[in-house]
Amino acid sequence: MWEERYKNTDGYLFGTEPAKFLLENPGWIRGGQNVLVVADGEGRNSTHLATQGANVTAFDLSPTAVQRARTLAAEHGASVNFNISDWDSWDWAAPAYDLVAAIFIQFAGPSERGKQFANLKQAVKPGGVLMLHGYRPEQINLGTGGPPFAENMYTSEILQESFGKWQIERLASYERDVQEGRGHSGKSALIDLIARKPA
Ligand SMILES: C[S@@+](CC[C@H](N)C(=O)[O-])C[C@H]1O[C@@H](n2cnc3c(N)ncnc32)[C@H](O)[C@@H]1O
């Protein structure tokens, strides 16, 4: 479905600017860090992080999106290790990353979310940070982006419970007009989590 969606879109479905979430929380991004961007789409977030001096690895299942990501990074003179990979084919084994960025990855329903969060937790080095950004259930009525499934959305209770053993650095629910390509456009019910893995 995602590959078809990208193929049938002219230009960048989610725009070429990074998620505002990354721009508004810059303190967690440092040059020289090893960063993983999961389900990176067309590369707007990985490219931004690489321009900040991070060593960025990214993956997405859509070859069309990854090709656009390569083009975007090249246009910015950014070097990113791009990969075409399904979530389940990714090698999650090593806790290799100082920072993992997971932005609008709500393709997983509640039954898959536990594994998805476990994978993210595993990828972060002890003492490293996860930056997770997505929609809340209120987004369904707004209809300005994201899947049409309330159960895929995050609440602060879900995130608190899932990352309870981590140090929560930011957990914020808010509404905002999002303009991040045609895919995310309009008043949106958002949630941010920034959490640190115990050292
Ligand atoms: C809403 S888009 C967000 C893309 C990007 N994170 C951004 O913020 O621009 C969701 C992305 O998840 C990817 N995706 C969906 N299911 C996936 C899976 N099972 N494995 C890897 N990527 C997946 C899609 O191809 C799509 O690029």
C-alpha cells in the first residue's frame, strides 16, 4: 500500500522539511552521534539529522520513497546510510544507536505495537534517547493525516506505561496546524515522547 501511495504521488508526499518536532527539540541531536531513523519515508527527517553532523542510518519499506530520500539527501550534501527494509526484516539485535527517531510510524495496531516499541527500545544504546512523535486518538475526527484507526494512535497513558522504566524527558500532548506535505496537512492532535534508556 505504501509503495503504491508514493508511486502515485508527484513530488514529496510529506514534504522536504523535517518534522517540526525535530526542529523544536534540537537539544537531543549532536554531531557525531549514531542515529537511526525508522520508517523514514522520503528522507526529510534523516536528511535534517545528517545535516546536523550525525551519522544517520535510515530505512523504509518503499523503494520509491527511499529513492526520493537519496535525492533529497544529495541535494543537501548530506550523507545517509539509506536502506530499503520492512520493519520485521531490519536487524534490531544490536543496541547501536545514541538516538532513534520514530516519526509518524502508526502503521502498527495495538497487537503489533508491543513488538514495535520493543524493537525501538532494543536499538537504543544504554543512556541513549528515543524521539517518538505521532497522533493521538482525537486525530481521527480531524482527518488531516495518519491512519483512520483510533487504536493505532498514542495516548500519554500508553506511552507512560510502555516507557515507564525509561527516563521521560518530554511527554506532551497538543494540537497544532501541521503543514508537512499533502500527507499531513491541517489541524492535528499530536503527541511527543522523548525518553532516555537507563544507562
Ligand atoms: C506516515 S509515513 C511517515 C514517513 C516519515 N517518517 C515522515 O515523517 O515523513 C509512514 C512510513 O512508514 C513506512 N512503513 C509502513 N509500514 C512499514 C513497515 N512495515 N516497515 C517499514 N516501513 C514501513 C511507509 O513506507 C511510510 O514511509
